Amino acid sequence: MVFHLLGINSFIGKNIYIELKKQKIEVLCYSHSDINNMELSNNDYIINCCGINKGQNYEEFKNGNVNFLKKILEKINNKNIYLIHLSSGAVNGFKNIDVEQLNNGMKFFIKSKLEGEKYLLDNYNKENLLIIRPSNIYGYNCEPYYNNILVSLVYDKIKNFEKINNLNKNCVRNFLSIEGFVNKTLELIKNKYNGIYNIISSNNNSLNDIINYLYEVKPKYININDDEESISNIDFNNNIIVNENIIEKLNLLENKMLKYYEMKDNITIEKLNELIQPRGNMIEISNLESKRLYKITLTKNSVRGNHYHEEQIEDFFVNNGFVYFILANKNDLDVIYQFKLNKNEKVKIKPYIIHTLVNDYINNEPEIMVLSTQKYIKDIVLDTEYINLV
């Protein structure tokens, strides 16, 4: 049994991936463009986190949220596959607002997501189909200013920015932590649920509530407006509720985001320039005062690293293929920074950052050059503390 995770680059996809790895479940990762590389066997699982929520016209939404699902079913090709599809709680709409009243972006998103759900229900074995509609999912590694206002507000606070100036006190949303969502989703998968389920939290909060929870005194640059009512519709029988205390979760979110951006701001990822000449090409890999240079490779589903150093600095340069990095500070293993490093890219890893390299991709044979400031001593591994992230 293998889990095939479509959408590894998405916020939710990254968090599902880490939890699967922690549970020692075999998983293969794909981005949207990798679907043709899937190699499926009977009794495998597919988790589809791919989809689009922004586009210029309905065709773009349909390609990402409907036609892509057709490609998945073509790849399954009558095999016995348990398919988990992530839709969106937004398809339930808003109280007292007709979908046609919404702006084109939201209207096209909802219609395409519903069309995708219908296509799966009409064309796939319902006993092997689980459709999940998440509410507003937030987490420390969610991209601010993209699609989650709660994370954006916390980001403004910790960075001392003043980008969000106007909030509607009549905008009410159901906010659910990524931890609560992933744990509940994997519980449903473990028990092989089928059908459509809304996964929501036990709280609904207005944006005015969120500001009051985040600040003792509301910042002067934020205006709370008495605008039109905007309330998510969650009144359904197929809701699965995750009990969470929003105030405790906000405090935890702020603490994790501080650690996450401290770590992320200390990581340097570069795309190195290649000098192309008639006689051949040349690239400068590192400017470290290094004392060691070695090459590593990773076979499929292999894991390397899972350690940190107290003194040495290392440059990792991808010479061929690509490699997935999982980083964490040694003082908090729950705050993780994930990224894919491609050919001719380099990342500098500083002390006290746990670094793990994985290759959960097919048709990928990464070759990485590692330069270290630590000198070589035969039969001795200095300055290395092993801590398993995954």
C-alpha cells in the first residue's frame, strides 16, 4: 500500500505529507504537472490536494478543479484505489447570499469545485471515494496575504507591518487549525470513510473577535467597519467537528510563526548562475571556507540527515535531479520548513537547524554536493546530533 500525494507544494499537502512521514507510511509526491508519472497498484491511496482558487476566467478554474480530476481517473484505470479528494467548505456558500451575487473569482471557484465533486460522484466507485470540504484552515506555514485572513493578521503583528487596514465586523468564518484538520482527515482515511464531509472547528468567529483576541488594544491603523453580513454556511448534517479553543490556538499560532520565520529568514536558497562557454560550462558552487567536499545520492523513498550541528556550516548544491528538504529548529520539532531544491540551486544550513533530505519522487535520482566547514577526522563524527524529524 502506497499513498500518492498530489499537491505536495500546497499548504495542506505539505502538512499531510509530514504527518504521513512521521507515521512511517510510504508516500510518493507529485506536483500538478507530475500526474503522468504516477505508477499505481491495486489497494493504493491517492490524496488529491491539487486545485486552483484564483484565475482569470471559468476555463482556468475548470481546468484545475474539474479536468484534472478526469486525468486522475484515467490514471486509476479501473484499479482498486481509495481516492481522497480535497474540495472546499466554500462550496456550501454564505448565508443569505446567492452564489450569483458573488464576485467572479469566488463564483467560478465554487461552481468549478462543485462540478468536480459531481464528476467524481458520477464516474467513480462511491465506496472508494472520500470528498472532504475543509473550512478556513490556518497554520504557521500558511502563506500570508493569500487566502487566510487569520494568518495574515498574525503575520502583520509579528512583523510589525500595517498592511491590513479595514476589517468587516460582520464577516464571520469558521477557523480550523491545520493540525486539527490533518489529524481528523487521516482518521477518516484510516477508517476508510466514503462520501462527502465538511471538516470544521467548534468555533465561528468574526474578524472583530480575532482582533480582540490578538491585541489588548486594537491598533489604530485597523478600522473595524460595519459592512454587509458575510457568514459561512456550515449548517449541514455531514459536518465533522474538531473541538478547539480559538484563543489557545491563536497564541500557539503566533509562537510557531515567530519560530518559523526566524528559521526561514536564516536560510539562504540561491539559484546559481551557470557560465556557458564554447569549451564547456562552469558554475561556482560555494564560497565557504570549506574543509570537506563530498557527494551524496538518494534512492527512492530514502531519508538522509535527521541531524543538526553546533558549529559547522554546510552548503548543499544540487548537481542533478532535485531533493526535498525538511528543516526544524532543535528546540521545536513541530515547526517545520519544507522546500524542494532543484538542479543548480544551493541552500546554506547554519548551526542548530535540523536538516533532513528525502526523495519521495519517482523518476528522480538526486545528486548533491555537500561542502562543510568541519574538517575530516577518520572514524569520528564531530559536531553532529541526530534527531529524527521523519
